Amino acid sequence: MSTRDTIPDAAGTVIVGAGCVGCSAAYHLTRLGREDVVVVDQGPLFETGGSTSHAPGLVFQTSGCKLMTRMASYTRELYEDLDGFRTCGGIEVAYTEDRWNYLKRKREWGRSYGVEGGELLSPAEVADRVPQVDEAVIHGGYSVPTDGKAHAVDASAAMAERARAAGAAFYGETTVTDLETSDGEIEAVVTDRGRIAADEVLVATNIWGPLFGDMVDVDIPLVPCAHQYLVSDELEELRGANREIEQPLLRHQDRSLYFRQHGERYGIGSYNHEPLLVDPEDIYGPERLEDLGLEYPSLREFTETHFYENTHPDHDQTAYDAACELVPSLRDAEFESAINGMFSFTPDGMPILGPTEEVDGLWWALAIWVTQSGGAGSIVAHWMEDGVPRLDGERVDATPAHLTRFQSHAGSREYTRGRGAQQYQEVYQLIHPREQPREQRALRRSPFYERQAELGAAFYDTGGWEVPQWYERNESLLEEYDVPDRPDWLDRGWSKAQGVEHRAVRDRVAMVDMTTYTGIEVTGEGACEFLQGLLTNDVDVSPGRIRYAAMCNEDGGILADVTVARFADDRYVVFTGGGNSATLHSRWLREHAPDDGSVSVTTHDSSLCGIGVFGPDARNVLAPLVEADLSNDAFPFYTARETYLESLPVTMLRLSYAGELGWEVYTPMEYGARLWEAIEDAGEEYGVVPMGWAALDSTSVEKGFRLWGTDVTPEYDPYEAGIGFAVDLETDFVGKEALLEARDEGIDRQITPVTLDEPGALVDAGHPVFDPGGDEVFGDVVRAEYGYTIDAGVAYAYLPPDAAEAGRAVEIGYENDRYPATVRDEPLFDPDREKMLR
């Protein structure tokens, strides 16, 4: 079909962008039965001029993120089937001891997430496979034999060919000038060749994404950023190279470099320079390319300064010197071609997938590299067709890439550019999970912030909130509490104050900033029926009662686990976490609310602040302050009251994520400063300690309470996640049919607590579980912490039911060692709930 054929005036689905992501989405949509699919692109098919056209196509599958790993593995399999992939293997080398230990962990992530064949190599073994490498400058490497090179343009053409055979149509040299909407719905795609009415539109334009957001007044937090790619002349070590047998790809992350073979030549990709941000509106159009000597709109002229001078703020070597140190023969090479090519970065470095809340029928698939392109197309196609994100038909947790994860401030140009630049700068950096962003901080502060800073709070950024993880002041209590040391990597950015706070909440009383928790108020005569149709538990309870429930999608995957408080016949408050929990979960409620006005949904994500008061003395601290009777008879566990604390109007929930006697106390934001003062003053005689979220996490692990986003995600159903007790199949709710099937057929995995046998031992999430002495992975750790009350490292892992019997011996792989561990019954702490119910 010619790219200049007349375009249709209507289509069921229009995809904007014929790069590898758009073509993958079209291919998968047609596989799912859609025939009326039209794909348009401003460039020629299929070398359209975007990132697909110049991307080196490296597919290193293993990532610390399960979603990204699974998408990369699927992309490799798909493109291999399409003859658009060359399997040559991939090796990541370690320049430092830290990186070598990182590669040990990375190999274990790969094993946990299904990447086969990964192995650790000695320096000599790396040089044996890539002879031009100087083995003397590295500690070793991580090799995956199934990694390789995706030929993105060829793969795009092959996917388009199959999609065309199923009825799809592709039109190049067609520039979209507008997206038309009406009454909150997508209406049409307007091009320079005519208007195409559409039921659904998917924008897969990558670096141009924000421009399409501007057309419909939707913030797309994405910034294009250029990196460098050079190809040398012939290297002696590659002389006479067999073009059918290529060396493994090479990645030198300690210096933000990667390498790939081009026959007798060698390619160098460099992120080893300052961020080179590009405004989407400034990306060159076809009319300027010829004048500038550039082949594609996604290219910039090569800037020698950024290769031969050190402009990267975190490196002490130029890209050229670092490349030549690893591959000495490059020192005498000339470079035949050199470009600055654009990719795109979001504030958190993850893709953007999913539907637009403001415009029905408008979808996005952006900030996706070739590495994950095939998998992203599968996920978004299933999402559009089935209403649920799936990867190759299987449940997947796409929430880390969901457009709605972003908070309102992320739409600002300053925030997107600042955080996008940091993501670029750190794309190959060895970043500790506890390392915090340096820019765009303290955007959201609770009324307690100044007092917390005085107490030495270690603040983490969570959805823009500054959230204390621990308080340095509590290190003074180490004479009272013995807290074990942590191994090197797990010790970084950590304080023994966490262990002190954990022990103190068990012994006396602690106060925790709960401001990031979000109350979603649901009111109206239809409130009960509405919530009953979305939540797995029976919420038709008496006013004043609280229910714990899951919220599932049609596949039975857990979208949220929430506490629901009923305050009147027509008024509920659904409490969920902060950050993306607030936006994702409130959106689901709003989208499912009836249109007849019988229900109103209001999200209190910034109007309330809260303090959790937990511990044996919680009642002693609060009772003199509160008008309500806090006795166990008058205010039992899992009940809620609206009352007064001194003169402050408060909402109190009798529950405790720490697994202790306690209440969560919420008040309007303007009363917050006094709320903290009152509780802190009243708690002084009981030795109250400020407690951060690190200790709240470790106490909840001991208690077996779930954490959405780690051990509870849409990848798992409630039975697998161990919260089947919160499913009432006598009610009707979204996902019920899937859960009935799961109940009848049984599950093949379940979350299980495991304790490490060695005193003081600790591992991290993402690591594999084995039989003692065995090599077959049969489970993976999804959450891990130290249990300071039970004095043991705790790991929660998804295991087959027959492996989840208490007392069974297992081993957990961590940094290329095996840690003996034992499967346990849960909860590990206070199994009879005596502490919470007293």
C-alpha cells in the first residue's frame, strides 16, 4: 500500500506513530480480533524518523523492575519470531567492586523474573567473548546469552505486514495536526490529508508525546533528551569478522557507556555527558533536516565537547577516555559516524501507558525504548480490547507505568525537565533504592514538617510529599535497644534508629505521620450499592464500622487493598495509601461511579493530615485529649468515630498498621500543627517516640500486613495474596467471576513468610527461592525487612502451595550466596491479635 493512498474518513482505532511501539500495538490489536485499525505517521514507513529509526536496538532483558524485565523478554521472543532480532548475548561489566556486587544481585533478579541462562563471568571470561576488552580494568561481568539486537525498523515492518493481513491500514507522510474531542470523548484525528473519525486513539509518538497532550489539555510528563552514538572505523580485533556471528553486546554502566559490533567496526553509545534536553516543539521538521545534514527529526548534530570533555556531573572521566580504557584499540580509531540521538525520559524513568481520564477513548504508549517495545504493545492492546492490561494474555502489574501515577505537580514544565534530566543522568548509574532525588523537593509538606526536621527526620520523597523514614534523635536510645548491623549494601542510607523505633512502638508508644494516607469520600443514596459493586468484602455494615477489602479488576487482580469506614447510611470514606495510590484508586472509583448523580466521589489527598498513635500506651496518651470514650467496649477494634481532640475536629480509626493497640487520627490540614503538639506533649510521660515509615514497614512485615505495590499488586488475586478472608462471594463485585474460577481451580502460588536462619541476616526483594542445594527457582521474594521483635530477617515470597508448608527449609539467593531460611506460618508476631484488641 502506498503511503500516499487516500486516508479513510473513519476508523474504529487510530494509532498515531508507526514506530516499533505503534506497530506492536497494531499487530497485537489485530491478533485480538480488531480489523478496523488505522496507523498514521508523519514520516515514511517504517523508517519514520523517530527513535525507532536511530536506536541501536540493544535488548538487555534484566532489570530490577519486574514489569520492565517481562516486557523486554517478551520483546525478544516476539522480534525473534519476526526475524527482527539477532541473538548475540549481552554482557554487563563491573568496573568497581560495588558494581560487581550489583551484578550478582542483577543475575538473581533475572532468575526471579524468568530470564534464563544468566551467568557471572570472570574478567578473563569476559575478554574471551569480547577480545578487545582489557580484562585488567574490570572485576567481571554478567552475561545473558539470549540478549541481543532488535532491528527495530525491520521488526516494525514485519508487525505491520501481519497487521495488514488482518485488516489494518498504515499511512506514512501523514502529519497529525489536532485531536478532536467532544463532551469528554475522543472524536477524530485531524491530519494534513484529512480528518479520521475514531472511536479510540492511541498516541505512540514517544518524543512528540507532550505536543499531543497539549492538543487535549492533558499533561504528559516526558522530556526528550539526546545521547551520543558513534561508530568507529575497522578495529584490528574485529578484522575479518563473520557478520553472521556477532560478539555479545557490551555495557559499561559505571561510565554510562554501551558498545555493539558493526562487522569490523565498533559502536559506542554514551550517556556520559550532561543532560541534553530538547523541547518537543523544537524538534526539527523534515524541512530543516536537509539543511542541517541530519537524517531524522529525532537527531541532533554531534557535539564533540560531550564526548571528549567531561561534562557528566557524576563521572571523573570523559566518555572517550572511559571507552578507550575498556577497549584500548579505540584510542587509535577514527569515528566514521557520530550522532546525538533522542530518547525520552519521564520523572521516574518509567514508560507512560494507559487511558486518559479526562478524554474517553484516548490512550498513550510513550517513553518506551526498543528494549520493551514489543511488550508495551501487547500490554496496551489487551488493555484497550479487554479492559485489563495483560502481557501475552497473562496478568501483569502495569501500575508502575500507568499515566495516572503522576501527581498534579508532575505536569509542570520545571518538574518534568528537572526530574527528567536526573533520570537521564542516572540511567546507567548505580543508584541505591534509598537514594533520594536531589531536585524538585519539599513540594508537599505536612503541618508537622518543621517539627520533624527539628527531630532529625530523614525525609523521603513520596509523590511530592516529604515523608520521614526515621528520626536521628532516636539513635540516642541505642543504649536501651540492641539493633543488629546490616551488610554493606543494605546498610547504606539506613539508620539504626529504625530498629529503635520498631522496638519502642512495641514497648511504649509512637506517633507516625499518616498525612500521605488518602481518604476518598463516597456519599449519596447509592453509595453502599456502588461500593458493594467494586469491593470484595461486604461493606453494608452499621455506621461506625470499618471493613478491610480488596478492589479488583476484571481478571481478579488486586488494584488496591483498602480500609472502608462507614459514617452514615449514605456516607463512606475509603482509606488508601498516598502517592500513586491516591490517584490510581480514586480514579477507578470515579470512573465506575454512576452517571445518575446518586453517588459523589471526593478525594481528600491534600486537605487532611493525620497521625498514627500506636503502642501499648496509645490509649493512655489519647484518652485525656479526646471527647470520645476510648475504652475497648465503647471504641472497639475496626471502628471509626468523628469526635474532638482538645478543640480539634478529628476522625479516628481504631486500627494499627504496626500491629499494636492504636488509632489513626485525621484532622483538616490547618489544625495539624496543634495536633502534633498536643499528642507529643501528652505522650511525654509515656516516652513517646516519633516513628518513621521504615519502622512502620518492618513492624507490618512482622504482623503479616500487606503493602500494595509490593506484595499486593494486579499481578496477584486475593487468594494468592493471602487476603481471601476479605472476599465475600455472596456479594457481586468487579472481578468476582475470575475469583470464583480461582477458588474452584485452586492457586499455583501463594504469599508465604520465610525467616532467615542466620542471626542478623537480611536479604532484599527480587531474589530467588530454592530448595536447599537445588538450582531450580520456585519462588521469588517480593518484600523483605528485619523483624526486630522476633530478631530475624523476614522475607515474603510467592511460593507453590506445596512448598509453603511451615517448617520447610529453603534457600534465598542473595549476592551470589545462599541464605538458609525456613517457611513459617503467619503472622510471625502476636498471632492471636492480643495487642491490637486490648
